[in-house]
Amino acid sequence: QVQLVESGGGSVQPGGSLRVSCAASGSRFSFYSMGWYRQAPGKQRELVADITIGGSTNYADSEKGRFTISRDIAKKMVYLQMNFLKPEDTAVYYCNGRMFGDNYWGQGTQDTVSS
């Protein structure tokens, strides 16, 4: 019943920006943390950024300074602003939520960076 739904993915040229959003529903409780992971073809899923209910953030070193994660707890939403995008950022981006030791995942949204 807990659901995470991503939106905002698409195609952009190198150097461009994208903002992806994730809406949570179906839970009486807020996620302890929410974040974004990505998976490129032939590669493992990797953490991009996450944020706790207390506002602490964590970024992959390669994305720090380009990406910004934010959260609206009241709206049960989390966002990822991605700037100065590179072709290597191309991946399916998955929204993640964690509560009571369990992980929940969205279906993913495709972000493609190419010229």
C-alpha cells in the first residue's frame, strides 16, 4: 500500500538541468529517510543523495555541488535538482524511502543526457 511515484524525468543536453520529484502515499508515518538512487545500463544501483526526516543530507561524492536534494515532509515529497548534467548521469533514477528498517522503491524515471 505504500507507494512512491517519481516524475520529472526526461532528456536534456549536457550542461542542462532536470528536477525530479517523488510523491509518497499510503503510510501513516513519514519515512525516516528519502532519497534517490540511479542505475545505468549494465551497472549496479548506486546512491545519488538522501535526506533524513531531521534534514541531514548525504550525497555521492561525484555529484556533490551539482545536485541538491530537498524534502517537504508535510507533502510527503522529495526532490532532486540536477544541474550541469553530464552524459554519465544518464540512468534510471529511483526514489527510495526507508522506515522501520524497510526500504520502499518507486518504479523509476529515465533521465537521459546527450547531445
